[in-house]
Amino acid sequence: MDPELLQLLVTRAMPFGKYQGRLIADLPGPYLAWFARKGFPPGELGRLLALMHELDHNGLASLLAPLRKPPGKPPAPR
């Protein structure tokens, strides 16, 4: 499995549709399953959606947690 593709799952947003703007790693399983049934889009987006579907379907989505950026920290008090 390509680590660069895994990193893209937690940084690339869905470019269209109902979940436009949501990270691919955060797309709901039923939405990914719909693409699996109907066909993934061509190119990199399709490969990322297919990979996320495999991770989600096999209960491995939690493997992406260490790759996520931590939420922004508030500025330190002076």
C-alpha cells in the first residue's frame, strides 16, 4: 500500500456531490459503497475512493488516525 495515497486520504477533499469539501477519509461508508456498485470515477480520485472503500469495508479506517493533522492549538498565553 502506497503511504502517499494514505496521506492523500486525510488531506484531499471530495471535489463534488453531496459531500463536496469533506475529506475523503471522512466520507460515510454507504456513500463509498454506492461508488463501488456504480463505478468509481476515473483517475486519482477514483483510486482514492476505491482505497477508502476497502479500508472502510474491512474496518481499517482507524489506521488513518496517526496521519491526520492535529487540530490547531490555541496561541500560548503570554
